[in-house]
Amino acid sequence: MDDTRDMDDPQETMSEAAFLAQLRAAFSQMPNDIPIYMFVSRARDDVFAQTNRQIVRIFRELTSKITFREYPLDHDLARKWNVTHSPTLLIAPDRYAIRWLGAPMGEEGRIFLETMMMVGMGKSHLNAESKNVLQKIDSPRAVKIFVSPTCPYCPQQALNGIQAAIERPDLISLEIVDIQANPGLADQYSAHSVPQTFANEVLIGMGAQSQELFCASLKKLEPQSVFIPEVDAELVENDVVIVGGGPAGLTAGIYAVRSGLKTAIIERDALGGQVATTPIVENYTGFSQVGGKNLVDIMVSHALQYTQIFQGEAVLDITPGNPMVVQTSRRKFHTRAVLLATGASHKHLGIPGEARFAGKGVSYCSTCDGPLFVGKNVIMVGGGNSAVTEALHLHHMGVKVTLVHRRDALRAQDVLVGHLKSAGIPILWNTEVKEILGKKSVEAALLINNQTGETTTLPVKGVFLAIGYQPAVDLAKKIGVELTAEGYIRHDRHRTNVPGVYSAGDVEGGYKQIVTASGQGAESAMAIFEDLINPYWQTRKEI
Ligand code: NAP
């Protein structure tokens, strides 16, 4: 999604009442009615059906354009529209083929609101390049996107599907499948990680895609990793372009704008970086306990009071110079400085079965995929803060988790180890995973005790991996930024060896805490401000 709200007055925050008034005004301008139908089987009038009624009731208070009708699953209309799962929501079924199997809970609530607004307007709000790709589709596409309420990546992918279905109602139909409400369907598709997208029964996307990549994958019916725009990109003039929307990038954005610098943050995936998928954070000052995604939402709202954020947009290239040119998948930025706050991506074990079962029982995100494993046996591999935090999260949601660690002591902080012990989560010490076994999805893990050499086959449905992160330095390398021996960006008070290019956060190595990343973002923005007044590369030769 391209979220480009720009607020001139940093003091101005929108109260809830003002926000609702704005929504009412927006709905009143819409030319189209928004009929919503829910189909529920009498046997399954459950929490999902009740949630749907509540959500629709809240939105109906905003406008009379939304109408709501409820029918049993054996009703003629269910047959007419081929509805087979309970509950199913249909949105304007005479105009579009958009349905929710389950309920738009948690992260999906915002997307449900956006859907109604797009349906009310009759506009997809896709950019020109994406529309161009979709116009070339000449045969039907039946899209299924598997999501979970706690997955921070899912809304972006769900939105892609909705926009496509609104843009080409003649050929594109969409089912958003909530895995919590439909575990059987997720099993049938072996969709054990979210978001996962199928079109005409073919897997076209694992994880969230930019809208252009989604459209291209949908057209070609295979996952695409690169999108080359056909038309000349829009040009945006800036003082600072920040690559990465985690705590470092978001904080840098606030500080840069407060210093008077015109700033843009560009984030390819979900905002918040690793924090967005951290179940609970207990060591960010001011919050004794806060959900990672909640903390991200607070940070993003704060940053949006100052700076533009371009989400779902990948930086493809940076050309140093005066101005520097940052080419993204959608546009071109001219800028005086670039801040690399690209963070880190999770490490892989590199064992047989890991890649084959990715999304089919192998997971790197317990907040996203945990709900599918409730009541099932899984292992969590790793001994650091992430592995312990995520094992606790799985345990608390009812997943039968065992921690597997290669040594006889955990690296995680004492307080987390204390929580782990109190929860009674079993730990297999001195144990490594040699292979992940199964047919269509994970069925077992082959373990070896590295002290005794003894091997065991442990039947599990899921293998969660939290074995650390590696810095995301592809862009840095491409433009000649020097790295340390450990592969992090080499810097001197956030200044890299390339004039005008700065770094902050986990990509620099160091302590890798949310609070330190935020601090590095602030320092980096201040360094940029100082240098744009008095360029260091004109007074110093080396760092
Ligand atoms: P980490 O601290 O680097 O720990 C990685 C763990 O995975 C270690 O226990 C390591 O074992 C194990 N490991 C690495 N490679 C492995 C392999 N090939 N096979 C088996 N095990 C392997 O990573 P993290 O837990 O993701 O944390 C990353 C950073 O974020 C850290 O600085 C951490 O403090 C921070 N973080 C903080 C919080 C918090 O404060 N609440 C939460 C999450 C993360 P060894 O111990 O044997 O090396």
C-alpha cells in the first residue's frame, strides 16, 4: 500500500471524533451502495460470525450506504453465489467477486474498511503500472489469500487482492481466507504460513508483495520477484531518503523533519521491521509490556505526523552524486542524503527440508503462523531473546512447543528465561535439527544430540526458527558502502565511506535492541542535518 499522508502541522493529531466525522463525510460522497451479505451455518454461529455482525454494525453507524443481510448456508442465495463455508462475507456480490471466509479480525479490520470505501467509490486506487498489467489479463483468475488476524504482512497482500478484484471484476475473483476460522482449508492448500496467495490453484505469492509484483504474478500465474516499470517514474525532490521503516528509520524520519529536512521513508515490506512480528516487548522505555505490532502502530502514527512513508515500494538502485538518485519500483527520488536503515533478515538453518517446507510447517514468524498450530506439537529452534519470546507466545496461544537449543545454556535475557521456566516449556539441550521430514507438509524433525551423537525423529507439525538475523546489506554493497568483517555497515557516527550515505539500526550491528535502533536513527538524522550544512566529505578525507 502506498501510504503517503502528509501533515503540514506536526502538532495536529486527529482525534477519534474528527476521524469518524471524516469517514462519514467520505462515505456520504460515494456514488455506490455497499451491500454486505453474511452466510452462516446454524451449527457454526461462532465467534467469527459474531465478530462480523459487530464489525458491520460499527461501520453501518457511519453510513446508510452499507446494508447487511444474513442468510443460512443452505439458502438459495448461497447456492447462487456458490458459498460453502461458514461464516462467509460477500461484499457487493452483484458487482464484485470479493469474499471473506471467516472474519476480518485484528490486522484485517483496517483492510475491511478500505474495501468498503473502494467499493463505495467503485475505484481500486491501483497505480497506473499495476492497472496496465491487470488490463492485459485475458482469462479468469480465482484468487485465494490465506491470512491470520495477527500477521502484520497480511493486510498488504489482502489489499492487493481486493484492489485487483475491484479493478477487473470481469475476470478476477477473490477469497480472503482467515486460517483461524478455516484450518481445514489451510491444510488442504498446505498454507501453513501467511500470507500465502494462490491463483487458479497455483501458488503465486509467499509473503506480502508490492502491488506491482502481485499484479505481475497474477498475470503470469507464477511468483515474480522483479517488476520493471514500463513508463517513466514520477520524480520526487527530497533532502533525505530513508530506506527502511523499522524503529531506526521511523525515528530518523521524525528527527529529520524536525530539523527542517524534507524527508521520505521507503519500506518494501511491513512497517516496523522485526518489531512488527515480536509478540511482546518488555524493554522499550515507557512500556512495561506492549505487543510488538501495537508499538509499531504507535511509532508509525507518530512518524506520519511528520514525514511521508512510501510502503510496499522497493528501492532498486541508488546512484550517488549531487543530487543522489534513488530509484524505487514506483518512482525516482532526487535527494541530498540517503539513510540506510535496512535492518536485518532472519537466518536460515540451511538443512534439508527447510526450503521445501517453507510455508508448509516451517515458519519464521510465530505471530503470523502460530494460530494454525494450536493444540499441535511444534519445535522452536534457537536460544536467544527471539526464540524464547516466540516460544512463550506459542505456548500462551495453546501450541505445544518444545525449545530446541544447540548448547546447554540460553543466550536470552534472564527475565525471559525465568518466564520460560515458569511456563514449563520443555527444552532439548545440546540438540540440533538435521533434517525436516514430511510429504506435503512437516511431519517430523530429525534431531541429533551433539554431545552423544544420538539421533531422534520427533513427530511435529511445525518447525519455528529464530536463530538470529543477518544484516540486509545488498543495497549498501551495490553502491560501494564498506562492510565490517561480520558483514555489517562500517560507519563513523553513522557516516559511511560513501559521501551522503548514512546508516542506522540493526544493519550497523551492535546491540540490536528497539531502543538502541531508535537512538541510532535519531543520531543519524542529526548527523545528516549537520553535514548538509557543513559537508564532512569536504573537510575530512577518511572515516
Ligand atoms: P541471537 O541473539 O543472535 O540468538 C540466536 C540464537 O540462535 C542463539 O541462541 C544461537 O545459538 C542460535 N543459533 C544461531 N545459529 C544457529 C544454528 N545454525 N543452529 C542452531 N542454533 C543457532 O538472535 P535473536 O534471538 O533473534 O536476537 C537478535 C537480536 O535482537 C539480539 O541482539 C537480541 O537481544 C535482540 N532481541 C531483543 C529482544 C528483547 O529484548 N525483547 C527480543 C528479540 C530480539 P548460540 O547461543 O549457541 O549462539
